[in-house]
Amino acid sequence: MGAVSVNARTVSADDPLYDTKDAAAYLAVSASSLERYRGTGIPAIPYIKFPGRRGAVRYRKSALDAFLASSVKRSTSDDKS
């Protein structure tokens, strides 16, 4: 499939967009937790909001992977958040 243009932006088949439900499942959290994170910015997980009052919210797989990678701890003393 290659790439798809969405509002003058390119979405790669290698970096799909997930809706809130699928992103939450990928992160093993509830959709409501992910919505709360989005509202508070803690933890900061980048997302895309399409134009409009009720614009769709999408998460790039690469952003979810980066968040997971940044969350890796080696010991309990690493957990300063």
C-alpha cells in the first residue's frame, strides 16, 4: 500500500495510526486512562487530532513504541516518575 495522504501529511504503512481504543490495547491500559493522559499531558504521549470540534484522535505506532521504550526501567530506583 505504501503511503496515504491525510490532510497534506503522509501516513506510512510502516507507521500506522491507531485510534484511542487500539492504542490503549497496544499499551495495555484502558481507553479512559489514555484519554486522561491526553487531557493532563502526564505521561506525555504524542497524538494527532484531526480538525473539527469532534476531530478524530490518532496515535502513531512509532510514538507508542517510543513511549514504551522510554518507560523501561532497570530497577526500582530508576522509577522517579
